[in-house]
Amino acid sequence: MYPHIEAMRYKKDWEEEYKRKLVSAEEAVKVVKSGDCVVLPLPSQPPILQRALAARAAELKNVRLLAAAPALNPGWWSPGMEESFTPVIELFIGTPARSCMDERRTDYLPDLFSLRFKGLDEGRPESQDKGIDVLMTSVSSPDKHGFCSFGATMWHKREYARRAKIVIAEVYEHEIRTYGTNFIHVSEIDYFVEPDLGPEFTEEEWQEMYRYFPKKGPEEVQAKLRLYPPFALREIVEVCRIVGGDFVAPHVGLDEPTETARGIAHYLKELINDGDTFQVGVGRPSSFMVKLGVFDDKVDLGIHTEMGCPGLPLLVREGVVTGKYKTLHPGKAVFSTFGGCDADDIEYVAENPAFEQYDSGYVANIKTVMQNDNMVGINNGLQVDLTGQICSETQFGPRMINGQGGQTETHIGALLARGGRAITLLPTTALEGSVSTIVPQLEKGSLVTIPRQFADIIVTEYGVARLLDRTHRERAEELISVAHPDFRAELRKEAREQFYSTPA
């Protein structure tokens, strides 16, 4: 029932080994050769190593960079480094890489967590040139036994480390430790880099930070950002100077829930039962659901989720989540990453045995998710057509807004669970209310994240549409009833033409 854990190569002299492996970032990235595949796992990091690698652009050719949710641009997401680096995105696109994707200067790998290593591990011929030469990741300092933690954002770093020829780790003392499989031994890492975090963030710098987020008080801003290292805080300030706080706010969790999100939360609350186990995707509007009180009045809930969102771990502290009725990992709140959570959440999770962190290839796997009775998957959608096809990656054609992440697997796993439900949260309009997100048909080039056969429950700010066991005609009626009123008449007309022999 638990993920396979390889025997660790314990060594009593791990401290000496760590010292031997400790090098500068510039020295560490010299192991990268032209033609290598370098993995920058979720969320794409570490920053110091990335910049050191980018500085070698003139020396390298055709280095394949496999990155997920890049949080910074060392240069290869902008024009000019194409001969040196070939960046490829997996799972999530992320803001720094979105223009690169729009301009078709990068490629996308549509993998699933549970299938990511199948081709490599089974020796598939189509996967033989997809080996992993170098993994660059971040870890905590070693503990007294020589084990490092991947911190709050584990995802599949451990799985990559097991398969990479060379592992380089950027060490951050503040990274938390958790229970589960969130660890790697010093003996499994080839090089360590201890970055210069910069001088402490001053009160004057915090005052400037507060000015960019005037809707939030200083305490709230610090609650979100205080675990960032000083150099990262300065980067946030610099980006705010260039593009403004309103643009940055959603990326650091400092935006406000909209009235649409509040409406969706109202209807979602009715769908959660005492004793349910649930998963919440990160994004909008799902990230607001905990803070909007969706789970507050429930009893004995369980958590089995790939990601976190603000306030989610604290439901354990409040007694809302006990895991009493979980059929898998009873009594434990299971995560793959606490990315998306607040600093208060992460501090509560650290070394807390109520929480367990596992590889995303296990947590998000359909076969794992479906073992939880009464499992509820809660994810976001960008568009839904009248047959129930759910698109969460592109909007109005082929432009990718983001990747599927763990949504496809967690959605299907929840639906297949005994007593399970798969819920998609969908604001009814986009582009400042000018277009409907419930559409007669998806536009050419749209990517279907959830096939209509697995469509279940759609929640908008106008109500709940139940699609399971319904025909195309019945689904259309359900969806039109929860669409924005301004678009219902046109949707009914399109539905008549699409599904009936005679128009209305």
C-alpha cells in the first residue's frame, strides 16, 4: 500500500562526505555537458544553480531543460539562448514561460505523474533517448542521520533523484521536514551548493512590499511571504516595481476572492458531507475555498491531495479534518506538496505526525486516489462544452494557459472511488465577463483535460450541474441552467441545433 522505498546507503561518515561534495554553484554546473538533459522539477528551482547554468550558455549546445512551473527566467525562456538550451515544459507552464509557449519557442510534455517514468523504467524504445543526466533540486540541511528533506514542495523530486545520473542540491536550512517519504540521504546526492541568501530583509524593504499590496495588512503580507529567503523577497519587490502589485498578487497568494468565487463556495459547501476525504487543486477559484468556509461546519473530513491551498493544513488543527473514516492512510492528512499554502500552514506541518508527504506519482495516481471511499476531487476548469468535455489547459482555441498537473488523475480517481465525486469549479465568464466559459463546442485546438465520459459535477456561481448518467441533451440543459444569464438564450439555440432534428 505504501510506495516502494529503496534501501538507503547509510554511512557513518556522512558529515565528511557532505563536506567533500560541497562546492560553489559555478563548480557544480560544470558537470552539465552539451546534449545533456537537465531536470528542474516542480516548482522549477533552484534559483542559484539555474542562474549559474544560464551563465554557461556560450559554452553549451543543445542542453534539454525539462522544467515544471518555472518561477523565474534565467534567460532561456526569452529569445537568444536557443542554440544553448532547449527548454521543455511538463505539467505546469508558469508565468515566466507563458510568452515562450505563446510564441512556440518551447514544447510541452503531456505526461501524468503516475506514468512519468514508465517508458524509462520499462525500457520502451521511444524512451531510450529520454534519460535524465542531471537533476537540480533544493533540499534542507542534513539531519543528524545525514538525511535531507525536499521541504514543503516534494512532488516527484525523489523519483527524479532515483533515476538521474547526477544530482545537484541547493541547500536551504529553513526547509521543513515531514513524515512519509520526503527525504534523501547525503550519499544519494553528488554535489551540494549552499547559496548566499543575502542580508536580512529590512523593515524599510517590508514597508515597500506592503505598498504593493494595499488591500492586505502588513501581518497578512508577512503571513504569506515570511518563509521566502531574502533574495527571493527582493526579487518579488523588483517584479512589483516593473509590473505592479496587482499582477504579482495572484502568484504569491495575496489576491482577494471575487464575488464569483464566493458564489461557487456557497454551492460547493452543499456537496461536501461529513466523513468525506477530499482533494483541492491549486488555482482560481479553488485556492479560496478553505478561506471561504466551505469545510468549516463539517465533521471528520480526510485529506488526500497532491497540493495544498491557504488554510488547508490548519483544518487539522481546528478539528475539522481527523481522517477518522479514511480507508487509505486513516488518521493522516496526505499531501505530495504544501505548495500554495501559507507560512502558518507550513510551520504547523513541520515535523507534525498528523501529516504525511509522498511522491506525487503515488499520491495523484488514479489507483491510489480511488482507494479512498467517499473521495471528493475538487479542481478548476476553464471551459466546458455542452457534452461535458472539460478543458482546464487552453481557453478559446489552442493557447495553453497551463498544463493538466495532477487534475486528470485525481478527477478520475475520485469518480471511480466508492461513493466518490469529481467536482469542477467553473466561473461562468472570462475576459471581464465578455464571453461564456460554457460553450456549445470547444474551439479548434482546445485540449480536453477531462473526457466527457468522466464528467461528473460542475459548480458555477449560479448553481450545480450534475452530468453523470445524463445524455448529451440532458447535459446541455443542466449546464445552461448554471451558465451566466446573459448567455443562456444563445446556448439554448445552439443546443437545439446541435442535439435536435428541428431547431427551436
